[in-house]
Amino acid sequence: MLLSNGASRIVGPYGLTDWPGVLELLAANGPVGLIRRVRQAESQAGDGPGAQVPDDATVAHCTHLPR
């Protein structure tokens, strides 16, 4: 997997999962599901002091490698 800094926010600063959890989330819901979770966290953060400005969120997830 490759994540842009915006997509990696699911681990930090939002702390919604850890890196093994990211792999599980990708296996279950694909890149769209991961980005959806990041966007939900951004919208719930509000405008307070710790708020994050929405950033690009790009995910590349390879599930099959040639032999």
C-alpha cells in the first residue's frame, strides 16, 4: 500500500487505527472506505485548535503480485 499524507491521517493525527488496521480496512472496504473514514474524521474535528484542513487523500493498494 501507498498512502499520501492526507490518507495516512487515519493513523495520525486521528488515531482511528494502526498500520495493521489500515491493511485490514483496505482488505475489507478498499481505498474508498479508507478515504471515507478520513473524511469523516476531518468533518468531526470541527474548527477547534487541533482541526486539520482537509488534504489530498490518495491510496494505492496492490492486492495481487505477479509471480
